[in-house]
Amino acid sequence: MATVTPHPVRPGRGPELVLLVIALAIGVGAYAIVGLATAGSVPADIVGYSAGLVALAVGMHVVLRWRAPYADPVILPVVVALNGLGLAMIYRIDLAYQARGRFGGFAERQLTWTAVSIVLAAVVLVVLRDHRTLRRYTYTAMVAGLALLMLPLVPGLGAEVNGARIWIRIAEQSFQPAEVGKIVLAVFFAGYLVTNRDTLALAGPRVLGLQLPRARDLGPILLAWVVSLALLVLERDLGTSLLFFGLFVGMLYLATERISWVVIGVGLFLGGAAVAARVFAHVAARFEVWLHALDDDVFQRDPGGSGQLVRGLFGMASGGLFGTGLGEGRPDLVPYAESDFIVASLGEELGLTGLLAILVLYVVLTQRGLRTAIGVRDGFGKLFAGGMAFVVAFQCFVVVGGVTRVIPLTGLTMPFLAYGGSSLLANWIIVALLLRISDSARRPAPQAARPEDAAPAPATPVLPQGSDLETEVIRLGGDE
């Protein structure tokens, strides 16, 4: 019989450091290329900028060596590369705005948010030693998540921007609480579903090949549906509504592996959105822009027209296969090029090839997250990691789909690339949580002691037959 020799699991921090060097070279190189293309020389602050990015990335790497030595070695370099590309592109858009006499300054603020986000991600890794601790707060997370989603509706606190009421404003600073809310709600979904997965997966009648749920088990999905429609109608936020409901249905499928839940969920959302489009004017306007973007009256409408969408499409078309080159396009012609339409800006200057390379980075990030979900040993960790990986992938689909007119525009931002402090903060927290769970997934299980290594059992004393001691043991019911 063949003998299998166990091999020790390597932590992977060495390969991570090598990949980090490549990721930093991509981010700093893009920043330098923008300066060369627009001003003929590298930016004056290139040394300080590079030192700051290196310090943040290496600092996070050191924290992983200290607190999560077995964490996935690919996740951090991929995110650093995406964040660096986003900073370079926002800096390029700033220069284009300033050349036209418009307000800029987005790159500096985004760099500040990057530093805050990475430091907070490191704090999460230091403080949260075991991801299973979060399961204790399942229903607390539900209350906190719903409160965060509804916070922009509070009078005096919520602020309306571009027709959507998804922001809160405190001390002249705006924040989008739904970005953090999606993480908190993922904790609730994972905790609830891991407890009730057997009931949701096995109970209920089978109709036309689909295992339908029992009526009383529909409560959670109906609650998620009602909340998502409330977001769509009251806050005028199609993006958060779609992301929230998609997260719940995706995690429900991961827990039960029942396609019927997906069919029911998609049917409920599409039906609710269709009714809302007929009843509420602002929802109908979003669908009209999507379906009739090239109509002259829709294009010229201000506000709420399709001018932003159409200009983004023409910008990507002018980029072609290989793009105009970093710093040599006209992304400033598209409104909100630094946030909602940064994908179109990158498509123009990097072309289809560059944009596909960026999307491949997101695919790699999602794959490593799902691999973490497969490898971790507890059910809560599997659902939570799978949900976090799914929400990043789904958000990318929603953003790219909206910019390319596959689905209606939603107002969501591309993770790590687009300008926005709340989005960057929330997504770096997701990265920290995935790294924490991946450390648990890749950490070697404790080895059971071999029989030959066990301590010898104490010898059983032999009592002389008929002795007084033997008589006393028998009387007390002893075995020896």
C-alpha cells in the first residue's frame, strides 16, 4: 500500500511580495505616463507619491505576515494594482478638467481615502482574529444594515445628489452608508442562511422540475424584495436596490443550490421594477434613457437625458482596440468621468485590450474569493466569503453593463477604480475580510497524534486473590 507523505503548506508571503512589486510598478508607472503624456515630464511629486503607495502596500503586507500569515497571496497585489490604476486615471481626469478651467482635486482626495481605507483594512485584520465571531451578531447586523440603507431618508441628514437620495452629509463631508450596509447585511445573510439552509433547500413541493419553497419560508426573500423596492422608489437608487437584492439571491443560491430561488428572486425583482417604471416618473426616465439613448429629444433633455451615456459610448468607440494612450484622450467630455464613467475613460485611453486586462484582474479577485469560500471549513465562512466575492463581481457587472448600455445606468461605482471615499473604504474592508477568511482556509489543520506517539497507558495493578484490598474494590463496584 502506497504511503502519502504530507507536505507543509507554505504561507505564500514571499510570492505576495513579488506580486506587490509588479502591482506597484503598474500603479506608479501609469501615474508617470500620465505626466509624460500631458506635460512632457513625470509629475513633480512622483517620489512622494511612490513612497506613499509603497509604504501603504508594504505595511499591509507586514500586517498579513504578523496576523494572517496563511492568507491568500494574490488578493492584495490585485487590489493594489486596481487601486493604483484608478488613482492614475483620476489624476489624468483632474488634469483634463483643469485644462478647461473646471474644478479638479479629485486625485488628492482619493489618495487620502486610499490611505484611510488601507489603514482601516489593517485594523480589521488585527482586531478580528476569527471571522466566526461575526456570526454572533447575525440579527444585530440585520438591524444595523437596514438602518444604514434607510439613513439617507432621515430629514436633515440625507442629501440628494443628481436626483438620488443615497448620501448623508456630516460636517460638510458626504458618505454613502449603503456601501457599508452591504457588508453588514452579508453578515446577516450568511448567519441566517447557515442556520436555515436545510429547511430552505429540502422543504417544499416540486413543480415543473423546480423545488419550490414553502410559503412560510418566503418571508426573508419577500422582506429583501420590499426593502429593495423601497430603495428604488424612495431613494431613487436603482443601483443599490439591484445590488442589495442580487446579494441576497446570490447567497441564497450558494446556501441551497436551488435554481428555483434564483428564478423566484429574478422574477420578483423584474416584476417590481416593471411596475415601478410605470408608476414612478423617475424610474421610467431611467428606462427611457436606456431604451432610447440615441433619440434626439432624450439626448438633449437636461437634466436626466442620455448625453452622459452616449458620450461615454463614443469615447470608448474612439479608443478602439488599443486606445488613444494614457493622457491623450478626452475623458473630460463625459460628465462624472472620474466616478460613474471611469470605465468609459479607461476604455478610451487604454482601448478594448486594456479594459479587458482590467476586467481580468476583477475575475482573478473573484476567483480567489470563491476559492477561499470553498476552502474554509465552517459554513458561515463559506457563505460570507462567497457573498463578498459575489458582490464585487456583481457590482462590476452592473457598472460595466450600465456604461455599455447592456442594462440601465445605476449610479454604482467601479470597485477600487472610481472616485468615491465610501466605496473605496467599504471595498478595502471586504478585502480585509476575505484575507482573514482565506487565512483560516489555508492554515493547516492540527495534526492528530500518531498511536506510537501516545503516552503508554498506566499498568493495571494486579491484586492478590483473596486479599482484603481486592474484597474492598469489589464491594465498592470497582473494576480493578
